[in-house]
Amino acid sequence: MDDKIVIRGAREHNLKNLDLELPRKKLVVFTGVSGSGKSSLAFDTIYAEGQRRYVESLSSYARQFLGQMEKPKVDYMGGLSPAISIEQKSTSKNPRSTVGTITEIYDYMRVLWARAGTQHCHKCGKPVGAQSTEQIIKRILDYPEGTKILLLAPMIRDRKGEYKDLFEEMRKDGFVRARVDGQVYELDQLLPEEGKKKAEISLDKKLKHSIEVVVDRLAIREGIESRLADSVETTLEMGDGLLIIQVVDGDEILMSQRSACVDCGISFDELAPQNFSFNSPKGMCPTCDGLGRRLEFDPTRIVRDPSKSVKQGAIGPIRSVFEQGQKSGWSRRLRSQLRDVAEVGGFSLDTPFGKLTAAQQKLLLEGPAPRDRKGLTWRGAMPMLKKWFDNTSSEGMRTWLMDQYMTTVPCPACSGGRLCPESAAVRIGGRSIVDASQFSMEQALQFFEALYGESNDKKRKNSNGSISNGHVARKLADLPEPLSKREMEIAGEVLKEIRGRLQFLLDVGLYYLTLDRAAPSLSGGEAQRIRLASQIGCGLVGVLYILDEPSIGLHQR
């Protein structure tokens, strides 16, 4: 019995009182024509009973969080193990999901870069270091004389709560003001008066708040050096090494004793895994919100037939303005604007668009530069479309504009990397987390093994440097030096997890995928292999795996 799965009297769906014995720890294939009962036996009987029995073995508290399957119609089943099903289905359609996130490799990479990465300045590229108190004071004294500033010590950053005790503690320490969510208040406004239960300004405990204590308010002038030094030291002590310089009616600068670029005057927060998450406000690119791509108006879709002239309708959104019978005020204005811009640009509206010079085409599509307008009211086809897109309240209009004239392009700010500049400037072995995500699986494994200190020349099954199904791995150029002993104490276990998961993906033939590959772009076969690799990587033994058509979408090789 221990070496068999025994089924007696299976009657689920179209099964006809089936008796069957299956060998354990073997690969068993159910094959047959559509409707012959393969899925009814594999999923609705064997998997359902194995899963049901496992869930029943848990406590009643744990069972309430798990969906329990109905008992299949079967007289007897024996020799079952806990069952896991891997169904044939497409991967997530969420544009934020990548190969790295669905395999959880990227989660480990975020921890690695946060713990062992070196922050570089995203403007000058130099490694950044801590700022001394003297450097911070000098930075403040560099403001023009008369500049009014606030010195703020960060106390709470994006955390929920009312913080009445914190405000009370500030008042006991002799402070008078605090900035809450960007607004400066008297502490008396944030605390209830004696005999009253409610303060003038109350914080919603369900919302996240940022709170800074106002340590000093001063104007830059001669003779304030001593006072400024005392205030800076107090602020850094209160803010745990952080200080915010808020110019009244101006910008603010975060200064840090931990990490800052002296040349550019930029301070950096302490690194955390959230800084490398493109789904977190701390890490995502502010231009594309962490998607890596954005919709832009495409000149090739605006002008679909360059052999036509402007009068013949070459420019899609205004192709009808020169048609006979167009007498609306809008059409008359556009005709006048186009004639003016053609005169300034030195071309005819009867000339095919494709025969115009690049500068003339740009004049029609993007409009004249502000300094060259000289009374022209034409602003360009693309700015006009953008204005329509931004100002319309109709979702139908917005969808039509996207379908007709827009295309998805890499984000110009992050070049498709999804992260903000500060996070993309953190490096390990000379590479950012964006760089490592763009490696193929085999190159990524070489990179992380080099960090771990292992040779990349040894032969491994289906791995770099070896031949797998006729594929010879490409060696990554400029391999990094191994991490130091101290860094390995911090990152050794994380590197081990990353290397193991990458190896499993190589074992199922996905050597060519990159970790930043968008999940919706994966084929069915690639998604199936990733699911298989994820299960293999768990390291469980004695588990009953039920695979639904595992070869669909996979290459015959």
C-alpha cells in the first residue's frame, strides 16, 4: 500500500465507478481524447481528496483561512500525499508583475541591495558618505543673507497614529511648533486645552502622517554661527542623524549624518528594501509610477500615410479641416493657423508630408519653439492631442485617442528601469539592481556566484559554462569581485536563495529570460515552466504534484 495510490469506485463527473492503482514516486501520465475524464480523475478526484485530507489535518482556526474542497464521489482512496496542483493558465495580467516578482527572486535582490549596496549620487555618480555637523552648518550659511529657514527634526515618517503622546513630549522638551504633513502648527493646536478632550487639530489615526519638530527658526545673517551650531546639533540628535532645512516659501533639503553627496548637496535616506520596490512610493519612478513604460503620442500613428499632403489629410486628427464644406469656426481657425505656419516654415500645404524636411515636419507635429512663435497660434498636432487627452472628461474620448494615436514607450526618466534615480544609483559589484534585472538568467547566475566567490568555469547541469539542449551559455563580461567577509555575513543567506532559484529556472530551460521581463508578455509555456521551477525550488519531498497539460506551449525539444 505504501508504494501505491489506490482508488476504488471513482464516480466524479463522467467517471464510471473507476478502480485504479497508481505507483507512488513515479511520473504517471493520463492521456486520451477530450472529455475522456482525465481532469476529472487527476484534479477533481485525486487532487481534491489529497488537498481535502491535508486541510482537515489542520486546526479549525487555520481551516477558516483556507478554502476546503468538497469530498469527491469515490468509495475509497489510499496512499495519498499532500497534493499541489499546477494548472495550465496564463500568468498575471498585472503590468507591475515581472519574472523577478513572481519567482520572488526580486524580493531577495531588494534585501541584498538594501543591506550590502553602496549608495552613489544619482547626479555626479560618486559614492556618497556621511556629512559632518560642520558641513551641514556650512551648507546652511551658504544661503543668501536674509534667507529665512526652519530647522526640522524628522520624528515620524509615513506612519499611522494620532501621536498625542509625542506632541506632549515635544512640549515638555520646550518646543513650540511641529510640522505635520507639510503644515506647521503650534503644539497648542495639536494638544487639547486643559479641561477639554479634543484638540483644535486632530490627526486621523487611520491615515499615515509625517511629523517633524521645529527646532529653530532663523534668518541668515552675520553672527548666528554659535546659535546655528547649537540648533543643528539639537536637530540631528532629535532626528536621529537627519535634519531638514525648510526655506520659508521655498524648497526644503534633507541633510544626513549618514549618507550625503558633498559636491551636489544631496542627502540620502538609510537604505531599506522598500527603496528598491517599484510598487512603493519610496522606490518607484515618479514619472511612470513604477511601470517602466508610459503612453505617448506616436508621430507614425498621427501621420499614417506620408505620401499625402496636409491638405489631403496627412495629419490624422485634423485631416478633415480642408475638406469641402467645412465651414465651422474651428476649421477656419485651423486652416488659418496652418497657412501661417507653412509660410513661416517655407513649405506648401500641398507638398506630401514625407517630402518635407525634418524641421518642417517637426513644426507641424510639435509646433514652434516658444522663442520662434512670432505671433503664430499653431501649437502642433501632438500638443493639441495632449490637451484634448488631459482636458476631456469622457472616458470614451480618452480611449479613442489612446487607440488611434498613442503607443507605449519606455519611460524617458528611468529608461524602463521602473525605479527612482536615487534607488537606481545603489550599486553592488559596480551594478545597480536595474542592471542585474536586465541580465539573462544565466548571466544573472554568473553575477551572483561571482559575488558569492564561486568559480563560474565549473560544469553544472543546465548551467552557465555548460551545454544544455544544445545551448552554450554566454559568459558575463566584467564579473564583480567577491563580497567582503563582513558583507557575506550580512548577505550570504540571501545570495544562496537567489542562486538556488536562478538555477531551477535554468534547469527548466529559461536561460534566455530576464528578471525584468513583464509577466503579461510571457507565453503559456514560459509561465508553466516558471511555475514548475517555483515548485521544484521549494525542496519538498513526498509531495503529490498534479500537472494540467504540462507540455502545452513548450517547445518539443
